[in-house]
Amino acid sequence: MFGGTGFGGAGFGGAGFEADWFGLLGREVLRERRAALIAEACAWSVGLSDRPHHLRRRGRLVATGSTIGDRAATGQALSGEEDGRIELGDARPGSFQDALNAVDADGTVFADRFDREVVEPFVHETCLLAAERARRTRPGQWAELLDDLGEDPDDAEPADVVRAGEWEGPLRLEAEHLVLAALGGTPLLEVESEGLPLSLVRAAEAATRAAAAPALAEPEPDEGLAGALFLALAAVREADLPSPVPPADARALVAALLGQGLEPAEVAGVLPHLPLAPGTADRVAALLS
């Protein structure tokens, strides 16, 4: 969004209200959260210096043989004339703004990733906070706003109101300006250093969320295969096969299953429900075919 469409002529929101008090409120909340936005930007930058550096030369993306950090440390430009955004092109070599205008191994401008991963979610959360504040402190204006947007006061959710009012786009531009004003000319390595503590916190939070994610439920067997599954489990026990059954014992498993009277189609149906090591099911299918 760096260098986006700007504020336009319809006030701070896209809905075109004459007195866009909610857009101004969102801007106020964003400025209150400025320190948090800058901290998130610093945390996001951690790791950029370790990435291989790329430039586009005569339309082709090439690796320069150094890392972004190596070039930043020696004051070399990180972005090239054929990449990035014009409005970011006057950056000081090796600065955070210069890094935003550089490209990754896929040719994606880092500013695009920054918008998607930092600015957009931060602005969305800011708009929701502004909606909650408006509902709490300005009930009359909030009710009028809901009426203007055609939202039911009894069922309206802040996210729906924000989406209908289209305030996020202009606020993203404001957020980008705040980040560049604070960090644009700062050396990338300094920005990374400032962001390291919060980056570690974010990594720990992500690991905690992953650990708390519910395990995928085992597929329920088809009722028509219930009898076949009973025989298959008995065959595994009676054949004294290890659990889970490794690929090396796939032939013995097939012999045990067929020995219980299962048809090849029934064997294929019960495989997802048997204690098999990775690769065993594929090996069994190959033997059956």
C-alpha cells in the first residue's frame, strides 16, 4: 500500500459522509497506538538481514552473492532501479525504507509483505477498537452511523460496520506514513535490534498457538466396513506385527489381511484406520495392485 491512492475527496472514509467523525476517531486511535505500530514494524524486520540479496537486472532477478545485512552494514543500496516503488526510491542506502523497497527471492517487494503482515492486521484491529469506543462513548452518533450504513443496531458487529464504512484503506496509508516517519531513515540493522525482544515474544506466541491447536480427528470408518475393520485389527494382532506397522512389513500385513478373508477393496478401505507408519499404506496399495 506504500504510495497508494491517498485520502481522496470523500473525507477520511470511503462511504462519503460529510462529517466523517468515525474516520477521525480511527485516526485518533491509530495515533494513540503509534508506539505499538512501530514496535510491530521493528519485530517484523527481524531476520531480513539474513536473507540473500537480490536485484533485477535487465528484467531478470539475480542473486548478488551477499545478504541484505552485509550490504546494509556497508551502506550499499538494497533496492534497484528496476524494482520497488518510486515513492520509496529516495531511501538512504541500507535503511529500513531501502529494505522495504528491496525484493525477495521470488521478486516480491518487501513493502508488499509488510503491508499484508503488519499494516493490514494492525489497522483492522485499530478500527475495531475505534468502533468499540464509539459504541461506548458516543451512543447517539453510533446509532446514526448504523442507520446510515443500513446496519441493524441489535445485530451489528463492529467488524461488519468497519467493513461497510470502508475506513481501513485510508487508515492504512496513515499507518504507513507513521512507520516511515519513525523508521524510514534508520539503518536496517538498528531497526532489527530494536525489534528482537518483541520478535521473540511473537515467536513464542505462535508456538503456543500451534501447540494448543486441536488435533485432527481420525476419519470415521464407513459403517459398511465395520466388520472388515474388526477382522483387519485382529489380523494385525494375530500376525504379531509392530505398531505402527512399518513399510518393511507391508507384505506380511497384506498376507495377514487377505488371510482373514478380506477382499482387496476392503483392505484399501480399512488402511486409514490401521496403525501404520508413514509409507506403509502406499506400499500395501502397490502390492495389491
